[in-house]
Amino acid sequence: MRLLHTSDWHLGRTLFQTSLHTAHEAFLAWLLETAVEQQVDAVLVSGDVYDRAVPPLDSVQLLDRTFLAFAEAGVPLVVVSGNHDSAVRLGFGSGLAEASRIHLRTTIAGLAEPVVLTDEHGDVAVYGIPYLLPDSAKDALGVERSHEAVLGEATRRILADAAQRGIARTVVLAHAFVTGGTVTESERDLRVGGIGDSPAHVFDGVSYVALGHLHRPQQVSLGGSSTVLRYSGSPIAFSFSEKDDTKSVTLVEIDADGAVITSTLAAPVPRPLREVRGRLDDLVARAGTDLADLAEAWVKVVLTDPSRPAAPMERLREHWPHTLVLDFAPDGSAVSEETDLARLRRTTDPVEVCTLFVEYVDRVPPTDEEALLLRDAVEAVRHAEVSR
């Protein structure tokens, strides 16, 4: 049995206000081509299809075209909803989609409704666990309010159903934060009662767990068990913390005994993400030499100038038009944000408050001339207030 596992498409998402729609179009076209080339029995999509509950129109149209293309190519899709999706909206028309082998699993009621795939060794039952918010799912599942409890009960029901059907090889799609996974800067916090993760052992007994939610591709360990748990990761980087990740989908092969082998297939890269650090003049001087390749990348720049230079973003974008993020970390700056706030709390003098603000912005104190202008401005305001 050959399956292709992907997740966290986040259709409609932007990267620092830059549209990713074209990148999503390219990925989804590539995904279908890859599924056909690899002759997979199904493609598994483990949640966060959309980036928000009410997605933009062009994202809805893109998903509609994608579902139609997979149906026409005869490639089954199994899709669960994630914490970013509206389960109701994503699951709309699921009965009709089922007839086209687009299997949407977005409700608790669908936990024990597997997609049964068959190869030369027999059946494989593919189940979907949508994102289960403990507050909403605990009563329906009859468990306490925790991620571990709701996922554990969902898996128990799934394994019981598979046993009743006499199917030993099982695959579960689940959108969840499993203990041991490595996060990035772009996932949404799932904590309930201070706890956002669930131990891997809740899935013990499943052949393969196709996980979604974490955006970095990775395998999660479950010691002493034959169960394989893996995050495919997002196909596109959504933060600069993912700049060194190789975005991919996971090819899953399940043998006659339910043993699982996984490999990764690198996804297309719309633009590489790069981060550079230095003084503005030095970086601009290198734009035509060792940093010339940044012209085609999405760029984050950390400036280390002792004071903020004039129009830094404009100067950077003359050379690197896709510069998205600009941060400041002055060389030799020993003053932290906490120190700045502590100094601010100790003063009631408005002139000193203004002085501290200038120092916070420029990382150097105002000059004598600037300090005089600040004092004159404060005095002018005071005079105006008294004269009212």
C-alpha cells in the first residue's frame, strides 16, 4: 500500500502580507502530478486545509479546482479538518464528495467511518480524527477535558471498529500536537488548561499516524511500539524559523504485515527564505557580490547599526525587492527591553520619558540639540494646557 501524506496547506495565508496564492497553486498541481507518478493508493491531508475559518474566495475556488482535478485523475483524497479550519464549511457537501472519492472527515460522528483501501495483501482502513477541541468534544466522547483524553477515546473507538471489521492494517489522520514534536513560529497555540500536547501512546496499535499541525517535517518516537507517527509538515514555509527546513510530503509504504517505511519527496519552493545581519551600508555594499542571490529570495534583515539609519527598508528593497522583515539589534547594545521599561517606570518627568523613547528607538541618547528641542516641545504643551 502506497500513500502520500501532506498537511497544513493553510490556503489563504500570507507571509508578512505577501500573498502565497500562486505558491499554493503550484504546490497543489505538483501534488497531483506526484501522486500519479508515484502510483499512490490515496493522498492523506491531515488538517489546516485553510488558514482561517472563513477563507478568501480565491482559496475556496482553488480547493474546489483541486478536488475536481483529483477526482478526474482517479486519485482518492482523505481529508480531516484542523484547528484553523471551519469543520462545518470544510465538510460541506461531504456526501456528494464521497461519491468522487474525496473523503472528508470533519466530525466526531465520522470517527468510525473508514476509507477502506485494498491491495494484493488485503484491506487497509484509513480513519480520520479532525481537530478535537476538548471543550467541545469531551461530552460527545464521554471523557475529561484534555487533549490526551479526547484523542485517546477517538483512537479506542477506531481500533475497536477496525477489529470488528477484521482489518489489522490501520492508518489514522490526526490533527494534534503530539508530545516530542518540534514547533516553529507559525503554529497556533492549542493549550487547554495550560496543556497543549498529548502523549504519543494514545495512538499505540495503529500502523501509521499521519499527523498534522506542526509545520516542520519530523517523526515522533513511540518507544516499544510498531506504530509510526509522522508530521509531514507544511509544504510552504510560513515563518523565517522554517528557512532551513526542506519542505516535503511523506511517501508511506505499508507491507503485508503492517510494517511502515516512510520517505520524503521535496516540495517545490516558491522562493527561498534568507536571513542576513549587519550594518546597512555593509549589507548594501555586498548586494552585488556574495549576497547577490538574495534578490530572488524572501529576506529578513537584522540591522546592527548603533542608531537607526534613514529609510532602511527603501534602501534594502532597491537591491532585494522581496525584503519582508526588518529588525534592529544594535552592536554592543546592553540595554534590554526589560531595562528600558524599568527605567521608564522610575520617572514621572515627561522630558525624561521623551528622552528614553528616543534612546529606545535610536539606541543612543539624544544629542544636546535634540534634548533642547524635546524640552521646548514639552514646555509648549504644558503652556498650551495651562492657557485653556
